[in-house]
Amino acid sequence: MEVLIFFAVMFGIWFLAYALGYRDRKITEKYFLKKTIDNFGQAPNREYKHDDLDHIMGYYSKHKEEFQLDDTTWNDLNMDGVFARMNYCLSSSGEEYLYYMLRSPRQKDDFDKHEKHVDFFQNNDEIRQKFQIIFYHMGRRTRYSIYDYIDYLGSVSDFSNTKHFIMLGLMAAALLLMVFNFTAGFITFVLLALVNLYFYFGKKNEIEPYLASFAYILRVIFATSDFEKMNVPELKEDIDELTKAAKKLRSFTSGALILMNNSKNNMGGNPIEFVFDFFKMVTHIDLIKFNQMYRQLIAKKDELDKIITITGKLDAEISIACFRESFKDFYCLPKFEGKEYKGEALIHPLIVDAVPNGVNTGKGLLITGSNASGKSTFLKTCALNSILAQTVHTVLGKSYIAPIYRIYSSMALKDDIFGGDSYYIVEIKSIKRILDANKENSAPVLCFVDEVLRGTNTIERIAASTQILKTFADNKVMCFAATHDIELTALLKEQFDIYHFEGNVTDNDVHFDYLIKEGPATNRNAIKLLGVLGYDSNIVNNAQNLADKFLETGNWA
């Protein structure tokens, strides 16, 4: 009778824990769903901790494409900020896939399937929300990418269970010995158990860092059945592939709770779990399961990659749908045709109330204008929208028609202190990589160069800039360049379309409209800005007189 009461109490404790967990899960889902509905069409409000995106390059580093943005271009354009603005992903695999997409502009117009999925998620709230709940339960709670763990595990050879099975065999023999000689069998069993306990914690500490990754993989695999149950015809091809790959990993998931029911999580003092934890310490069954799961994971890496790819892609497509909704009246779908770059009313994704600007050129642009007038922002706006067009098939503007490009920039450069390169050396190396890229037999190059060769003296800068930009034009590189050197507009007027930005300084104030205009800049406001910022009038007036005299006579004497 006492035994029945004991087991009834144990079952009651387990059932109560399960019921409370289920209740908390439903409360969390309800709160999450309300937040998701309320925030649809809004910019993400997520605050990132320093290590939240440590995993972000994992998928990208293992999936190299014909062309991907290099680090210089990524950093020039603050693509980390663009990623954060677009990142509505709720799973680690979704974040990694979105990052991979943004670094991998497609080299052919094959967006049909992508567009159908994004449009479906944008216009089917109920299905999108159900998918988001699944991705929410997958979670982003892994610091490192799965691919990082696989790389490391692949270099470790000691995943044999032989020693564990030998110890289990000896312990079974000790139990059998107890039938014939209880004392000898018992002492032998205790000694073997103590040996296993001694070695257990060292080995458990070795595998502990990988348990979070294994737990994430299990959540992703288990989620495939949730996707399958939803029976969405528009996503059937991907879901079928996902289900097929998950079935091949059943051996990985079978019995996984033996490993994932970690004793560190048993903080509530559940007596059943405490007994089970002690049993694992003595028998090493969780270590045995880890080794089995590891071998199955390595053997089925391709299937796991397929699962991570499909789930990541679906989460990223939902993220893009949310991104579009947040720019509902300010985005369009790109068209890839012709040889000209045509963008109407383009805006920058990170600037609130950005001023739209358009461009239509078949030769490239040379842009002049004073500081803070909008030159650099316009270059970045065009560059970012070209990248968004070829990655997420979304342009922030009224229209975009252009060829498929390989996109490069040379803009936000810095001295290489550790490499010993001056700013000018860094600059000419950066431009050289674009010239070299154009020698490849591939899609045409689109490049953006801000303040061409600013790191050297005026005479050599103008001479070298002229020849570099002419080389771009002669070799069919579509180049958008900004410069303070008004002389370049005369030297390159045959090779480039000339545009400018300008500001007006009046009553000790400066006004910019941030609108691009045809032709070279006519206003010279740099000296006037000294007065706006409170410089002594003698400095301002003498500087202006000196500049006027040079323009009149051609010398500084």
C-alpha cells in the first residue's frame, strides 16, 4: 500500500509540474501573439546584447556563392544596421539565413519562389502568426552557430562508447555476483559506481557547451511536425523536403531526453529527476547518448543542413514580409533588365523621414557638392537599394530597373594602423580590388566611391582620379562617385553624368534640401560655414578673399 501511495505522490508531482509548464507556455504564447499582432508594420524594437549575434556568420561561412559582398562593402554601407532593421527573425537559423541572404546578392533573376512565399506571409496573417509561434519556440538561445560546433566536433576523435559499455558490463556482472556472494558483489558494484562517478563530471563538463546546440537542433527537428500539421499548400514543397530530411534524423532524436534532461536544470528539487540524475551519473547513459547523437549528427550533416536551410529561409521570408509591411507605401519590386540604372524616389532604410531621390543613368554619376549636402547618403541609398534588390527582392522607392550587378564600394575607409598602411594606401588598395574584380568574366560591376583619393594632394588627386574614373567608364563599370574637386566635372563630362547637391548659407545659417540636381555644383559654401559655426570674421573674410583671388588669377600669391 505504501508503495502505491509513493508512486501516486510521484505521479502527482510530475503531473502538477507538467500542468504548470503547459499553462505557462500558453500564457507566453498568448502574450507573444498579441505583441506580434500589435507590432506588425512597425520597425523592430529589439535591443541587442553584446553576444546576441555571435552566431550570425555560421551559415554564411559554410555556403559560399558565385558572388558575395566583401567586408569593405559590408562595413562601408553599415549593413549590420540594415540587418538589424530587417531582422524580425525569431530563430537562430532564421537570423543566420537572413545574414547570408544580405551578403549574397543573386547573380540571376530567380526570385519567383521567394516572391510567392514573401507575398503569402505578408498577406496571410493567421498562417504567418502560427509559423512565428513555432519559430519563437525554436528560439535564439544559442550563442554559437551549429556550424561552429560541427567544425569543432569534427576535429575530436574520442567519441567511443566502448569504455562506457565495458563499465556497464562489469557493473552487470557485479549485480549477478551478488546473487552468489552478496558482500563481494555489492563491494564490487559500489567501487565500479564510484569510478564512474569520478570520471562522470569531467566528461560531462566537456560536452556541456554542446548541449545548447543539441537542444536547438532537437527543437528545429521537432518543429518540422508542427509545420507538417499546418498543411499549407503554398509552402508544400519546402515542408515536404523538411519532413523528409527530419525522418532521416529520427535516430538523433530518439531517446534524446536522456541527455537533454540536464541536472543543472533540476533546481526545483523534483525527487524523480534527482534519482534519475544520480542514475545517469553512475551508468553514464547520457554520455553514451551524447556520443551516439554526435556520430549520427556527423553522418547526417547534409540532412541537418537542409533542415537548417529550409527553416532559416522560411523565418527569413517572414522577416522580409514584416520589413516590407513597415515600409508599406515606400517599397517596390525590382526589375532586372536593360543596361541603365534607373531608380525613382529611392530612400535610405535607416534614415527616418528620408528625402527621396532618383537617378537615371547609363554611364555612371559624378556628384559634387558641399559637406553635409547629401552626397554620401545618396551614394549609400543607391548602393543599399541595389543590394536589397538582388538579395531580398525589395527596393525602397517607387521603381527600380537595372541589370544584375556585382556590387562594391570604397567609402568609409580608415588608416590600417596594425598593417602600417596610410589612408592613401588603404584607399588605392580598395579601388584596385574593384578594378581587379572587373576583369572577371561575370556580371557587370556597380561601384560606389566617396571622395575619390582624398588621402593625397590636390594636383595628384585630380590627375589620378581622372584616370581611374575614366578606366571605370572605358571598361563598362557603372560607377557612382562623389568628389569635392569641381575640376573633375570638366575632365570627365564625356564619361559621366554630372549631378550635384547644394546648400544655401543665409543669415548665418545653412539650409540643405538634400535633393539631387543636374550639372556641377555652383555654390561654394565651405568658407561660409566657418562663419555659421562662429569663426572670427577676419578668418572668414580673408579666406574668402584668398579663394576669390585664386579663382581669378590661378595662383595663391
